[in-house]
Amino acid sequence: MPALNVMIKPASGLCNMRCTYCFYTDEVNHRKMGNLGIMSPETLENVIRKSLEFAEGVCTFAFQGGEPTLAGLAYFERAVELEKKYNRHSVVIQNALQTNGYLLDEEWCRFLGENHFLVGLSIDGIRCTHDSCRKDKQGEGTFAKVFSSAQMLKDHKVDFNVLTVVNKKTAPRIHRIYQQYQKWGFSFQQYIACLDALDSSAQKEAYGLEPELYGQFLIELFELWYADYQKGTQPYIRQFENYIGILMGGYPDACEQNGVCGLQNVVEADGSVYPCDFYVLDGYSIGNLNEDSFGEIYEKRAASGFVERSQNQSGQCKDCRYYSVCRGGCRRNRVEEAGGAVNCFCRSYQMFFDRCYDRLCLIAEQLSHRY
């Protein structure tokens, strides 16, 4: 078996913030059973035990939400204990935490550093862009608290990256955001295009992305990154690194850039398993780790045809000169048309590659010669 990746939602869709564009709140609101509360100790043990019984070589536990820290520090301390208890095959265990940073304090950061968690910290650029969408329950901006958490993570030598949602507020200000990230020492960056709501509505007017805006964002970000690349001072930006890796014959670590859904195992608080974080919806469950083994879950995944249905790109898409590197993007962003599916950001990617493809190829060629 390949390395096992398990995304655990210990607090289901519960959150202590009220971000305007939250895709998981949208999913929870489209399920018969919405928020499932905090994962029970019994379910946590079943998830970790069965994961480590099935895994070979490497097992990654990624804790996400909602906001996973709402489960409490003791929950994570127990998770680490269970990992040691059930790691009978001596697999390499990797832990990751995606958090809004609101609850992080010295005790949390000490634990994350001592236990080598890789942390993804959600922050939407500078104060004005962050606070416009990422608010607390009282409707107040959260930038100051999250920025303070970033400093504590640094102080405790926790490996972390910043995850920024690209929306109508952040995209036009990427030059300022990039400069500030460099100034603040945010050397590892991810940028995620804002998802439309499942029943796309007027909310898109407030924060959604038009293809031209996203395309211009990608171009401007690359220009900034490339200027620093030429000086050897560029940050790690996952999307660009993956494009270069593809051009060098590698396999991207983001399923979005592979063009086909990967073997994800998203575990909700009740132990139910789903094939993708964007499809934790009624009708997509492929088992429950309180009852099923991973072998049975993989059989149900295969029978569901979920992965195969992601190979639905149109002929026009596959004939594009950039298809080998673009690969049609994420299934969640595709729109069914006659002859197949087309990504709603197709125009964005065409704009980006028209401007930047040759330089991506040049970098890939340089690195290939070097290594």
C-alpha cells in the first residue's frame, strides 16, 4: 500500500470564528446531520489504531476542521499517546494541524514544537484583507490574534506555513501581501482559490473570484516570486513548486494539480469516512472506522467510482497545450458541459501560463541539469 493519509475532524464543523467564505460551514449546512460535535475518545482510538494497522511506511494524521483546537490540548496529547501505543509496525508517523490560530498560546505552541507537528496557519494577508472576511463570533477582526500566534509558533520553532484564501479582497492586494509575508519571515506559503458555495448564490458577490481576477493574481504573484528566485531569496509557494515538479517529471503533492482525485480519507467526528474534504456530504460516505477496516473502506471507495469520476475533463481541456501541466485543476471547480467538464478557472490558468509557462520550463530545465 502507498503511504496512508488520514484527515481527522476532531471538532467536526465547530469553529470559534465566522469566516464569510467558509466552505466547510457550507457543507455542514447541506447535510442532514450537520455539526457532529467533538470526536469521542473511543472513536479517536479506533481511527488511530486502524490507521496504524493498515499503514505501510508512512502514516500522516492531518487534523482539520472546523477548528480542530476546539477539541482541546488534552485531546491531542491523547492522540500522540495512542500513536505510540499502536505503532506496532514502526511506520513513520507525521502529524499536521490546520488551524485559524485563535486559541494558540504558549502551552499549545510548546506541545506542537515538542511533538514535531507541521502547522498550517490560516491568515489572509494584511490586516485589512484578513479582517474583512475572517471575524470572530462578535464580528470583530482576528488579525492581531492570529499574527501573535504566528510569532509564538516561531518562538517555539514550530514548522508552519501560512495558508491564504484568494478572494476579492486578497487578490488585488497580492503585491502588498507578498512584501509583508517576506518582511514577516513567512517562508512557506499556500494560496487557495476561494470556493463558490454549493448552491452558488449572491454571497459570491462579496468574496468570490472571477476568472480574470484570479488569473491576474497568479501572474502578479509569479512575477514577484520569480524576481526573488533569480536572487535566490524566493519563498516556497506550493503551487509554483508543484508546476515545476510536474515539468521535471515528478508527481505533485496536491491532488488539484494532478487533475485526478487522490486517495484521501477524511474522518468526521463520528468516525465516518469520506473521499475528499470538499465532498463530506450525504451520499459520499465510504464507511465508518468504528465499524469498518481500512481494507473495507478502500473497497467501498473503489465501488463508488469517486476517483474515476474525476477523470471527466472535456476533450477541449485535454487538447490544450498546457494540459500536461494544468491537468484540469480540481474536480470541485469543474462545470459540466457538453463533451465533458471544464474548470471554472480555465481562463485564469490560460492567462497565467500564457505569461509564465516559458519561465516555469526554464526553471525546470535548470534544476534538472543541476540535479
